[in-house]
Amino acid sequence: MKEKKTRRIKPELLGGFKDYLPNVMIFRQDVFDTIRRTFESFGFLPLETPGLERSSVLGTDKDEFRMEVYRFNDNQNGTGQDVTLRFDLTVPLSRVVAANPELLKPFKRYQRGSVWRKESPQAGRFREFTQFDADIVGSDSILSDTEIIELMYRTLTNLGIADFEIRFNNRKILNGLPEAVGFDSAKAGNVFRILDKLDKIGLEEVLRELQKEPDNQFDETATALDIESAKKIREFLSLSGRNRELLAKAEDFFRGVSVAEEGIRECEKIMENLVGLDIPEDNWKFDLSVARGLGYYTGPVFETTLTELPEIGSVFSGGRYDDLVARYTGEKIPAVGASVGVDRLIAALEKLGKIGKKKSTAKVIISALSENLSLKALQLADWLRSIGVNTEIYLGSGLLKEQIVYAAKREIPFLIILGEDEVKAGKVKLKDMNARKEFLLTERELLDRLSAI
Amino acid sequence: MKEKKTRRIKPELLGGFKDYLPNVMIFRQDVFDTIRRTFESFGFLPLETPGLERSSVLGTDKDEFRMEVYRFNDNQNGTGQDVTLRFDLTVPLSRVVAANPELLKPFKRYQRGSVWRKESPQAGRFREFTQFDADIVGSDSILSDTEIIELMYRTLTNLGIADFEIRFNNRKILNGLPEAVGFDSAKAGNVFRILDKLDKIGLEEVLRELQKEPDNQFDETATALDIESAKKIREFLSLSGRNRELLAKAEDFFRGVSVAEEGIRECEKIMENLVGLDIPEDNWKFDLSVARGLGYYTGPVFETTLTELPEIGSVFSGGRYDDLVARYTGEKIPAVGASVGVDRLIAALEKLGKIGKKKSTAKVIISALSENLSLKALQLADWLRSIGVNTEIYLGSGLLKEQIVYAAKREIPFLIILGEDEVKAGKVKLKDMNARKEFLLTERELLDRLSAI
């Protein structure tokens, strides 16, 4: 069997890419099903868009994206289209909304799909991963933002996860920071970038960096805040307390800054709704540190941490983005949504030992002890399937002993053995693999017994 | 709203690519669900593999594939990997089997996924489309080939399709053609290529072409069959009759050609099994003209035509391919499977007017007539979902009249209207959208009524 060795191809994947073998995939599909069922219970509608789109449409024709996405010319000689594998499902949704103005709004859609990003595989990140998104397009009601958080809560709860925290904030509050603190809003981007390092470098280092003067006349990143502003920032970063308590402190801090006050009122409304819905306060938290990147979101923003695994980051995130559709139409259409990072979530459940271990889809496997009985096996399998029992026929060439090992390894609970003598007597042997018991049954008795499971 | 007109991006797709909006996607998902349920009833296990793989692994680094697949270097400067978007799910399956020798065999897997090919969009073909495959790896039993055909039958039947014909043949029979007809087997590829034109150019033209001498010494495509061989080919192409009748004629024609005799015996066995399974002979047919391309399959081959739309081609095809895993391991592992061309199938069902028209996932939509009632709406929706009723809250800013239009357009059967007075009286108004009737109900009465649906 070792001939032609030199011409063999190594069956390897690209770094950062992954197969999902059945032992994981059965569970993974259960996760997909639960998410879909939950999304549909809120009336979200399914959408599917292509994996490959024009770079200009996805906005990846800008230089800043060059190293982050899979972008190429679709003719190898360079005369074709500039295309990109989608890196999220939100931009394609915005394109769909723009391209189909007749879509009835509010438009609630969900979508599951692969997205591709050039993450570092060394860091254990995936370069192709599945997102499962729900978005509401065409509603600026705070009810929609509430519904997205409620959806996040229900989805994770339905997945059997109890220990999580949905943290939310509002970009409008952060947008009030320049006015509240007293710095030029042109510096906001750089200020936020430095604030983002808080977890990594700590409060004092952040404050030091915020006050740093430019190194030279070309240094555009230095924010050079004065001492008074730095003091206010320290005060802002020290605001603490659970939910209403923090909200009251934020109200004090941002008093008179109208954009922030609007954001705070929205957060208050969301909190009232979540309390009214009896969603446990253990599972959600108003958190001024949630920012969700810079520039994309326009209102409430959400992140979800698994309490036992905070280090893996957010598994379910989103926010309001009222300006995205306008890229195509010029017309502002409000939108809010969230996205489950399914692969990250499942990797986390695996770490927590919460991953289901179903190894088969079949409940019954049939073993025909002679070739003469193979039609009998086909017929019996067909009949069992017709009454709703998922049934496999053993298709290998192993002896009965090996067939039993196969059934045991696949964890198929019942093995039906067809032997010449039994079949002649109108009977079959049923082996209960878990109870390790055998029964000689008529087809009628077999039906009764299998219907019971 | 028309500012910045020049900077707007046209929200257009690439040619040959397609969005599936909810009105089609809901039905499409039902199709996916039915296929999956059927595949699982046979004990097939789910698998997921990446969309992007190494070109060397997919075999697309050969020149002949250059114009047919999406192949590129994954660093734009050309220093990265030579990668290709997968063009089918069978080659990735073979790679998985080769890379995971510990996989218990027979290994029955199903997989749904997008594949990408550079088809001509002008011809209405898709360049990204969904395949849904089932394969049995590690079994050379004819039972497996039978099971694949049975699976094809059950899948289409479960999809509510009655008028279809699964046509099957065996590559071993075709492989016996050189010996039976009397030509050098080195010419087989060119002979089959000419035979493939039968539908297009007709019998006489095919025979003329088969007898053509080479134009010059470099012409390697001419088959130059002698008159005797051409006569035999005419005889072969004229073999007709339904199933057993055709089988008997094929037996006569190929008598003494052992490889063909083996193929015929396999077809006979499959026929016996299908008859034994009571699968109507209207839905399957032994057909010597089925070839499924050249060089890939090694045994039984299958194709499925929708009786009312033969022109769209095969919607469910496959066959036995015993040599594919050996590309990676050098070890021969038998395999057989089939693939549903979901997009082509759904396009056909659309043409036949058989496509479902569900426009919503929600059964109930709640309309809160004042903002004070929005928490009440959230609570009621939450309660309805908890008893299994998919419920949407109207999230737009329209007046009641517009909300009714929204519910009607979405075809949501029930509208619950929350008004201040009713809620104070502990009641809600339920509007049956189909019966065009309204009821004033307590929550208890509402539950009773909605549980009934």
C-alpha cells in the first residue's frame, strides 16, 4: 500500500482554520438550533448573503484593512474584480437593506455564516469562524435596544449557560466626555485609544500618557491633556457602583452635557425594562468601560463575558449603528443588533466541560449476519425510520464482535441482530447496549419497545 | 438626506452571486431542515470544514482548474499561501478522512456548505452555491450504494417532490466498453468525451466523429475507430428497455467482459434491493447513459432529473469513488455518496410554483398604543415566548393603522393591541388577521386561544 509515496499530498489545513468533526459538530449544531429557535421566537427572519463580495462594497478597498481581510483579484491575471471574503455579517446586511428599499421595516433579520479575518493563528484565534447575528433595522426605539439585550439573555440561558454578564453602555455618554472633561473633541479618538489600554497598563500610566506632549511636530497621537482634564478623567474612571448607583454618579458627572444626558436616559430606560422583565441583575450590568471599538456604533453598546472565563473576551456583542446603511443610500436608517461568536463560545463551553458528547444521530443499528439478510435489514431500517426512529445499518465487513464494538464506540443505544434462524422464526434479537441485555422479539414487540424510547 | 452623493457606494453583488431574502430563505431553511432530518434518520453525522483550503490539497494547483475556481495567494504581495475556495465537499471529506485515521469506519457523514466555481453567470448559473452531501466512507458493500439511492429517494419524497427519476449506471460497465467494442483502452477518455455529445449532436454525428482519423500527427483527440467498432458502439447506444429488460441486453452485449459483468451484477443487486424496498419504479431507472464525468467515479453513479424540468439537469447526483482518499494516504478507502444541488433544486421548485411562501417566523405581533405600555408589551411577549408562541413586538413608529398593515404584509396571523383602557381593565385586544375579527380577552383567555393554534 506504500507505492507512489512521493506523489502523496499532505492532508493539512491552513493555519487558523479548523475542521469540526462529528463529536464536536453534533453539539455545535445543537447550539445553532437553540440560537435559531430563540431568534425566531422574537420574530427575526433568516437571511443569507454571499461569502464573497466586492471590496468597494465591503469598504475593504481602504488601506487600513489591507492586512486584516482576505482580499484578492478574482482573475489570476489581475484583470478581474477586486473582491473580499466577508469579515462580518453587519456590513452585508447594510448592503442588503440599501439594495432592497422595498423591504418592510422594521426589518428583523438573523443570519448565520462564516466570516474570514487574518487573525494571528499563533494566539489561538480562528481565521474562519462562524457568526450568528440578530439585527433590527428601521427602528430607533429604545424598545429595540432592550429587545437585543433580552435576546442575548434568552439565547445564553436557553443554551444552558447561567454564569454570564451582559455589560452595556452608550456611545453617546462617551461622546460627551470631551465636553465634560474639557478637551477638544478632535482629540477624542486618541483619548479613547489610550483609555482602552486601562486593563493593560493601569490607571496611573493611562493618566500619564493622556498628559504627554507631542514628541515632535508630526506626532498627532499625543493628547496633551492639562492637569485639570486629567483630574476629571481620573474622576470619570473612578465612577463605580452597581447599575442605578453608577447611573446616578454618571448623571452627576455629565450634568449639562446634553449628548451624554441623552445616553444616560437611554441606559436608564433599558435598565427599567430589564428590571420589569425580571432579568436577574446578576446577568447584566451598566458599565461605563464598554466602548466596542471606535467610530462604528452610535448608541447603546453591549458585550457579554462568561463569568468563569473572562479572559476569552466577549462571546456576544453588539450595539446600535445608525449610520451604516447611509454609506450606500445617503439616507440614515437606524439599526441595532448583536452577534454571537459561536466558535469562541463553544471553545469556552469545551473548556468548562459543558460540551455535550453525543456521538451518533442514530438510535438503532442493524446488523445482518449473512448477506442473504441484507434486504431484510434494508426493509427493517426503512420501517423503523418511517416510525421516526433514526436507524443505521452496519455497512462494514466486520464480524459480529466488531459490529458490537462499532455500536459501542458510536454510543448507539440499540443493536438489532438479524440471524438466519431468528428471521425464519419471525423474530429479531435486540441488544440494549447500555443495559447490556438481549431480547428475542417479534417485530410487533420490537416496535413497542422502540416506540417507548 | 441627499448630501455627500458622490461618496455613495453602489450596493451591488458580484455577477453569479445572490442574496436569499427572508421570503425565499424561510422556505430554503425548511428544505435544509428536511434534508438534514432525512440524512440523520439514516445515521449520517454532521461535519464542517473550512471554505478556504490549500490549493495543493484541493488539487487546484493543476493548470486545468485555473479558470474554474477561485484561487489566489493569501498575501496580497504574493508571499503567502496558494489557496482556493472549495469547489465541492467531497475532496475536503477525503482530506478529513486522510488526516484523521482514528475516525471510526464506516464513517457516514453529511455536510452542508457553500462551494465556489467560476461558472458563467450569463447562463443563469451561480458562482457561489450550497451543496448538501451525504457520504459513506470505508464500506465497499453494495448495501451502501443502495442506501445512497434510498436516501436520495427519501430526501426528495420528504421534500414533497413526487415527479423525479433517479437514474443510475456503473462506471465498471463503461470501463468494459473498450474490450466489448474492440478499441485500445488508451482511447477511452476521448471516446467517452465524444459519447457525451450524444444529446447535443445526435447518434450519426457521434459515430462519424468516433471514426475520424487524426488531422495531423499532433492530433491526440481523434479516436479513429474502425467500422466494426463503430457498429458495436451503435449497438451499445441502441440498448434500450426498462430496468431488467435493459439489464438483460447489457448482459448479452458485455458477455465475457469481466469488469462490465461485475458492474452489471452490482446494478442487478441494487435493483433487487430497490424493488424489495418498494421504491416505485417510476422514481428510478437503470440507465447506461449516466456517466458523471470522466475519471473520478469508480463504481455505481447516480443522477436525478425532475420529470417536469429535465432541462435544468441533475438536482441530486453522486457515485462511488474508491480512490480519492488514496491521493493523501496512498491507501485505498472505498467511498460512495451523493450531493443535493440545493440552489438548483429550489430554483426548480420556484419554477414549478411549489415554493412555500411563509413571510414571518412570528405567530403574534404586539402593538403598544402608548409608550407607557412598552414594558407591558415586553412582558407579554416574554410570557408568550415562554409558552412557545413566537412573538414579535411592533418596533416601528407607525400609527395603529400602519401597524395593522405591517402585520398583514408580514402575514402574522394574530395582532395583540395594548390600549390604556383595556390594560387598566386587565384585558387585551386580540385581532385575528385572517378571520378579520377582534376579541377583548383577559390574559387567561388569551392564553387559551393562542395555545389552541
